[in-house]
Amino acid sequence: MPDAPPSLDPIDRALIQATQAGLPLVPAPWQALGDALGLDEAAVLARFAALRARGVLRRVAAVPNHYALGYRANGMTVWDVDDAHVAELGARIGALPGVSHCYQRPRHLPDWPYNLFAMVHARTRDEAAPQIARIRALLGPACRAHDVLWSTRILKKTGLRLQAPGD
């Protein structure tokens, strides 16, 4: 039987709902959240730390708009990497500058042999080429094939959204 999902008390739920669209863009965002919910900054930070420790939250991170920053050559590089080396190589690729995320996925043979995905960002495709070449060199003989899927438009991306009580 799977574990029961973690329960949220009303304050945790309110904190999550208050940050679903992002942190307040003020010099002290944690204090602003606390002020809105009747908590001090330390209590807000402690609750977020506890939510993370319980596995309710994975991370709190900035999500830049690459296009607004001038990065218009955004490509998901896909790699057919020897399964015996994919975890170690993926960790190294994920740490490279210009790679925003890197993860392993199952292959879907015969049409899709790729098992490692790494998103690269550059101002132009010509600027992205050295990043892709660096990944290729790092993978060495463990890589059998690769391709790049270039972004052609911005898709609205959002995480899970909690409903307000009663919705």
C-alpha cells in the first residue's frame, strides 16, 4: 500500500498558495509572506525547511524568462548514452554552465533511442554549438547518437497549483 500523502496544516497551505505564482518581488520576500500571514520571517523559513524535509517541496528557485534575457536559442539536447554510464555522465553535464536541467528518461525504441536530456541556452544557435560540442566531448565513447530539439515558442509552464479550500 502506498504511503499516505503528507497533510498540510492551514498555515502551510496558505504559504504554498501565496508562493505558487512566485515569491513577492521585494527586498525581504520571506518577511513579506510572514507579514501577510501573521508570522515572522524565521517562522516562514522554518516552515519552508520543514516542508522540504518532509518531501512536500523539492526546491524554491528562480525561474528566469530566457527569452526576456536574450537567450533565444534554447535547445533540448537528447543523447543515446550507454546505460552503465548515464547517471555519472548526466550529473557532470547538469553541472555545466549553460545547462539549466539534465535528466534521464526511458528510451522508446525503435523510434526514440535517447535516454539523456540536457537543456542548453544561448543567444544564438551558433553560440549554443560550443556548449553542445562540450557535452558531446564529455560523453565520449559512451554516446552513440544525439540530436537537438530547438524551442520555437514559449509554452506557459507552471507547477502544481493547490486549490483554495472550498474550490
